[in-house]
Amino acid sequence: MEVADTTGKTILKGSHVRYTGTGSAGEVLDVKSDDEGTWAKIDTTDLWYNSEYLELINQRDYERIKLRGKPFKERAEEEETTKARKDVEKAVKLKKKLEDVDMSNELCDGGG
């Protein structure tokens, strides 16, 4: 059984799709076929959508749509968390670089 989107591309479990009727997006949990057509069950709503009204999207577009649906405060918090995580990663890299620096007494002292 092949389930195809509005452009004829094959929809598989785990694919990211956008419902053309509302623009909402989700990950495909399951696919099926019956006398009325082919269907894909989407994780965000837990509903079955007729595949004729679905469009496959890439991961980047899916993430963008997912963020768009969140309240501004939640998006800001998520962006802040991402920034903080990157800052921590930079600090860890800097710390590793500094671990090799020799701070023994044999170094030149300043002063006079």
C-alpha cells in the first residue's frame, strides 16, 4: 500500500507533513488505506487525514511550523534555553583548552 501526498510523494511513518487545509503540521504515526482513500495519522492531533490534503515537508520547515504554533512566551523560553545550552558548550570547550595551560611557578612573574 502506498500513501501519497498532494504532489504524489510517498508518505511513510515518521515523515513530517503539513495539512493544506489549516497549515498545521505533524509527524506521521501510521498510514492506512480503505474504500474512501489513503490516510495518515498525525501525532499533533491524533487524527487521521486524507493524504490528498497532506504535503510532505522537510525537518527544518517542520521545526519552523512547530515553533510558530507556540505562544510567544514559550517560544522565547525555548530560544533562551537553546542560547544557554550553546553558551555552556562554548564554556566547556574553553575550559578544555585552558586545562593544558601550565600555571606553575616557573613562569615569568610580572612586577618589579
